[in-house]
Amino acid sequence: MLSFVLACGNNGQEQTEQQQAWDAVMAVHDEVMPKMADVNRLTTQLRAKAAALDSNQTTTKDVYYNAVQSLERKEVYFSAIQSLERADEGMMTWMAAVRAPEVLRGERKSHAEIMQYLKEEQKKVNQVRDSILTSLERGNQVLHQVSDAPVDTTDRQ
């Protein structure tokens, strides 16, 4: 009987540890999930900027130079867009795969297995967070720093 009481007490403590680890994982998720709207908004803005480059072609002395500059700008926009899309996909993939401690307990996982799983999920969600924050920073820089104005070639030789 004493071993049953000790086992139940330990099980409660283990569940508390598991819940604390889960809460830490979800805290990171909850920190960056609202930023997913920013990811989508910024992606849309960058796509619009890239599309506008096609309509901004001007006829100057150096049409070829403007075309090359436009292509280079598009590559910068599309690189930032790809980064944002990878960050979005990373969040969606992680959310689809993550399993709560009660699910793992239902699968008869041991406390050690659950804690190891949650430790790995903490690393994954941290990577997702970092990817989102980095891609947002880069995307905002590109949006505000890359000029889509026609290139002035008057000083070129």
C-alpha cells in the first residue's frame, strides 16, 4: 500500500514537472503566434513591391541597366519572401506535430521519455521563434530600404 501511495505522489510530481515543461514550450509559441499575421502582411507587401517593379519600367538612356537593377531588387524581395514563407511553414509544421504531455502519457510514455520529448520541442519552438523574428526583421529592412524608384544613370559613364 505504501508503494502505491509513493507511486501516486511521484506521478503527481512528474505530471507537475511535465506541465511546467509544456508551459515553457507553449510560452514561446504564444509569444510568436501573434506575429504570424505580421508575416503574412509583410509577405503581401513585399510581393506587391516586386510586382510594381514590372510596371515601373521607364525609358531612359540605359534601359538595360534599369532592367538589371529591377531584377536585382526583385531577387532581394523574393529572398525575403522565401524567408518569411519558410518561417510560416515552420510554425505550421511544428504546431501540427507537437503533442501535449497528456497525449504522451496516454501512449504510455515514461516520465523520462516525456521530459526528453518536451526538451526537444523546446529547442524546436525556439528555432521556429528565431526564424520568425529573423525573417520579419529582414523583411521589414528590405521593404523599407530597397528602393523601387527608377535608377538615375546620368552620372554613369
